[in-house]
Amino acid sequence: MYDTKGTMKQFIFDRLVDRENLCNLTKEKDQFLHLIETKSNVVVYAPRNFGKTSLLKNIVIDDFRKLNKKSFVFFADLLGVKNLDSIIGRLMNSFERSFNESFPVKNIFENIKSLLSMLQPEVSIDSITGNPSVSLGISADKKEYTISYVFQLISAISKKIPVLIVIDEFQDIVRVDEAQALFRSVFQEMHNMPVILMGSKRHLLGDIFSIPDAPLYSWGIDIEIPSIPYNEYQVYINDRFSTKNIHIAYDEAVYLQNLMHRIPEPVNIICQQIMDIYDNLEITKEIINNSLKQILDNRESRYEIQIQGFSETEEKILIELAKIKTIEKPQSKIFIAKTNLTSRTIGKIFDKLLQIGIIEKTGTYYRISDPLFMFYLNYYR
Ligand SMILES: Nc1ncnc2c1ncn2[C@@H]1O[C@H](COP(=O)(O)OP(=O)(O)OP(=O)(O)O)[C@@H](O)[C@H]1O
Ligand SMILES: [Mg+2]
């Protein structure tokens, strides 16, 4: 189970994947490092649980730091921001944390301090650890100014050392009036700094970057994280299965990946379940199906709590959608008949469920984003 470096090969889920356990994505990694080198602006799109954050945080940022011993990485996550205050709060916290992570050494900090002092953040050295830290005190009446202030600080730092800016779940700014325009003016002012914006809700990212009237229209280079090729995932799975003398053939590996919509996290969950139960065998489709049922049993209370969060009509729509798996036109006569709801209600609820990521639109059709949840609704409702 341990390789020569003493790290362990595992099926990871519910958390970020470390370098050792991230399957594939080496081409994307090289692409990112090149775009950072050329100080490009990048928009990264991939559906939920495709490994975006793992790739960026645990590999790309890590490599950037190794390549640039003295550097500053600004990483912010905007998941669920609802107003300008929450965006500002996230950016300021991220700046403070990024600062502490990037300047653990006093002499680099001394250099930076003089630059920053013009912009007047509160900088200090911890008397016990000797580590520098920064805190940004900002008054509530200067909201519009604050976003640009944070980026001015980063710009100031970039005059001394290489800087990388990564913002995760960027699409969530669409809910906030003015935010797109504010970010646009900030990004226009910044030069010679690579900026990577990530998101998992394609329709929202599209609203930001693909609508001609939108402030950030056609900003940056698009990178899409593709599905892992079937055979590569099969090798990855067998690599881990082999410790229990389990093997999965190509056809069964394809079946398993398709069953989980080729989303790595639920594939890993099923594989772990198989490893927990079996040893010394060749995996069949029946074993895959049984393992799926066991997972749904184990997760019953988790899904029931999730279902309680939905209204009755939302639940009805989800149950019908789970049955038919995908739908192109939710407001069609057939679906209206199945749900016994008006076209207007269905439209509204689809919008909401799309917005919160419970359902997703791939190509021209909608489906429940989490295949495990979809199967749960199918078996238990
Ligand atoms: N390339 C991969 N190899 C192995 N596991 C992966 C890979 N990509 C994703 N996963 C699985 O997906 C889970 C989530 O990874 P991560 O949080 O990096 O994805 P994400 O795309 O940022 O998701 P989200 O959209 O929810 O932010 C991991 O815990 C792991 O189970
Ligand atoms: Mg993520």
C-alpha cells in the first residue's frame, strides 16, 4: 500500500486529493504552469467534484511555490457569497491568510513591509514566533474601494516577487449587484500578474464570461477539466485494488464510471466500498450494483436530512427527475403531467435547484448533479 516515498495510495473522498492520489490531469497541470509563467488570465471550468481545487491547491500552487521560493500566492474562495460585505470579508481574510503563509521568513517580510506601508495595512511581528502577520482594518463606508484596495496590496507585492492569484467558486459573485463591474475594473488595473478564476456552475460562469453585455465578457483563457479517460481510471483503480488482490476489467470499469456520470468522487466512494467488503476476486457489474446499494443504505440519514431541506414541490420534481435521469425540456407536457405542477412552477424550481447546484445542465439536458443522490431517490422514493 505504501510506495517508495512512504506515501499511501488510497481512494480519497470528502476532501481534497493529495498529489499521490490525483488521477490524470498532468496535461492540465503543465498547461496551468505555462499560463502562470506567461502571466495569463485563466477561467477554469469543471463540474462539481472533478478535482479543480485539488489540482490548483495541492499541485499547481505547490509547484509554483517550489519554482519561486520567494513568492506570494493569493487564494480566495467565494463559495456562497451573498453581498458585497461577504465578498470583501472573504478577500480580506484570504489576504491575511495568504500573507502569513507566504512570508514565514522575516527578511522577505521586511522588504515587503516598506511597500505595503504606503497602503497602510496593520503589519506586525509575532513576539513569540517571530512570524509576520498583517491585518486589514477597513471602514464600512468604503466598500467599493475595499476590493480594489486588496488588489492594490497584491500589486505592490508583485513589484518585488512573483505573485499568483487564484479565486475559487468565482461564479457566486453573480448574485451580488456591482460585483462583476468592480472585479472588472480591478482586473483591468492589474498587470503582470497571473489570475486564475475557478467555478463549478457552468451556467453562472457563462453569465459572467460569455454574455457580450457582461462586464467580464471574454476575459481570460478558458480551460476545461475533462473527464478522466476510462482506461487511465481503470489502471488507477486496479493500482489500489491490487493490495486486496481485487481486479476490475475494462468493461466493468467503464460501467462503473458511467454509472457515476464519470465524476471521480462517487467513483472513489464505490471503489472504497468494494475494498472494504471484498478481497481476492474479479469485479462484476453485480458487485458494483450491490456496493452502490450498500452505500445508499449507509448514507440514508445523510440523504434524508438533505431531502428535509427541500419543499414538497421541490422534492416531487427531484423524485420525477431521478426516475427519468435526464430531461431536455422540464416544462414539457409529459413532465407537467408526471409532476402535476404548472409549467411556471417547474421553471422556477429548476432555476433554483440549478442555482444551488442540486441539478446541473450538461449540453442540452438537465440532471441531478450527484449520481448517488439520484440513485437514492430512485430506490427510496
Ligand atoms: N483526478 C482525480 N483523482 C482522484 N480523485 C479525484 C480526482 N478529481 C476529483 N476527485 C475526487 O473528487 C473529490 C473532490 O475534489 P475537489 O474538491 O478537488 O474537486 P472540485 O472540482 O474542486 O469540486 P467542487 O466543485 O465541489 O469544488 C475528491 O475528494 C476525490 O474524491
Ligand atoms: Mg472546489
